[in-house]
Amino acid sequence: MDKQALLDALVLDRHERLTRTLEGAGDPTLPVQPRLTVLARTYVTFATDKPWWSP
């Protein structure tokens, strides 16, 4: 596997993990504002707890 293919695979993996994390966050029946707050907090937690290089 070449260097670019490896980087592409890592980016795709992280994107898929973030997507799964955000899809599992909060209650879809909540009003928009509270749901956005939950999603924003989930995103920040994901970004700070799981740096892009972590397995």
C-alpha cells in the first residue's frame, strides 16, 4: 500500500467513526436546539478524546 492510500484509509476510518458517534448521540425526538447542543458536545468530545492518529 502506498503512502497516499494509507492516509486515505486512515481518513476514511476516522470519518466513519465520527459518523457512527454522531448518529448515536442524543435523542432524535428532541427539539432542534437541544439536539444541536448534544451533537456539538459529542463532536468536541470525539475530537479531544480521540486524536486522528488513535486506533
